[in-house]
Amino acid sequence: MDKKRIIGIMGPGSGATDKDLETAFELGKLLDENDYYVLTGGRASGVMEAAMKGAKSAGGTTIGILPSENGEDQSEFVDIPIKTGMGSARNNINVLTADVVIGVGIGPGTASEIALAIKAQKPILLLNQSPESISFFQKFGYEQLSISESLEEVLGIVDSFKSS
């Protein structure tokens, strides 16, 4: 039997668009329904909150890598909180823990996580990206970078990445 893979869903907190929030919710739900764990930055904000809420709506288990050491910013939808006390430095833990990184929307934190995923040679899927962010990340020539605008394609793309 295959072990469950951890899929990191990264995206903006307060800067998330309505489309980002809807996509993150549906993505969290879809991943859980297909036997993946959902990992986010764990905060009660934006894409993180929406993805975990989606996973929980399907009965899933969620992992939150929190910036604080006391969890004051933790989403109610986190099952396994990892309280780092590291602020944004926890972005590297998010990336290194995930088997696949999915960026939903874009903001400074998300951009750093995608860049860290490239550096760590993690498979990456980008959703809801601007043409500028797509162009920027494609310039690295990273082979394990996929771009999609369709949730219907997500499972096929995630499954096409080798287990890390």
C-alpha cells in the first residue's frame, strides 16, 4: 500500500482573492477525497484557512506549520499544529515537509515558498497565477514546474510527480 503523500498548499493570507479562496477550498477537499494530507502555513487567514477548511469538509487531516510558538494565529481547521516561533522562516519547513508544493495565487510569502521549492527540487504546481509570476518562475527552467488553471487537472499532475 502506498503511503499518504503530503501536499503543501501555499498562498496569500490577507491578500488572497475570492478566486484564490474558492480554489483553495476545493483543492483541499479534492486532495483529501483522494487520500492526501493537506499542509499549509496553518494561520486563520486566506488560502491557508480555505484549503484546510476544504480538507476538513471531506473529513481530512490537516497539518499547519505556524509562524508563532504559541499558536495564537492558528486556524481552527488545523489538526496537527507545528508551532515554530520562526515567523516567515517557517516557509522552508512548509516546503521541505511537502511532497508536492501547490501555489494558489501569489504574494511575497507564496513567492518565497515557490522559490524555496525550486531550490529544494520539489515538484510544483501553480494555480491562479498572474502572467508575470508564471513568466518569472519559468525563467528558472525548472523541469518539475507545472501550471494549470483547472482543478480537474490537479490530480493527474500531482500523481505524475514522482514520490520524493
